Amino acid sequence: MPIRSIWRHALQGELQLIIGPMFSGKSTELIRRMRRYQHAQLKCMVVKSKIDDRYTNDSLVSTHDRQMMKANPLTRLEDMGDEFMKYDVIGIDEGQFFTDSLPWTEPLSA
């Protein structure tokens, strides 16, 4: 197998969307999935937008019912640099706040 094919396969990812109206449990579902991945011993990171301060100004994703998980607040996803390469799973809360979500995620899920 050519090196190029091996490299492409190694970087191939998957994009999962959690969609729904407000108060439908999207952040709760994200936290549930991330805890499940952590339990499976996958290295996980959650990011959230710096402008999302609905329930906390801390570095946390928070749900309406006050479930919380540590998260890295970012202005843009590209601000992560190569840091994301250290993780098996990246959870993005409130992805609509990131103007670079499509150009950042598309190559990783191709």
C-alpha cells in the first residue's frame, strides 16, 4: 500500500451532528457521548465558543440542568492549531458560533 494511502487512512475521521431546537438536550447528548468515549479510554477534548456564556463564564460546557464538562473556549476552531492531533475525539458545543466550522471539520472527515 502506498504511503499516501496509509496517511490518508490514518487521518480519516467521522463527523457526527447533534441537531435540534433550543432546549432539546443537544449539549446534554454531547456530554453523554464524550463521557462514553472517555470511558472507552479515548483521548477527548471539548471546545466551546468564547461568546457562549449562557450558564457559566468558566471553561465549561453547561446544560440547562447544570450538567457540566471541562471545555476549551475558542474564538475560532483554527485557534487550536495542531493541538487537536493529540486527541481521538473532539466535541464541539454550539458549533454555529464558529465561522470556520465547515472548512475546519470537512478535511478531517473526508
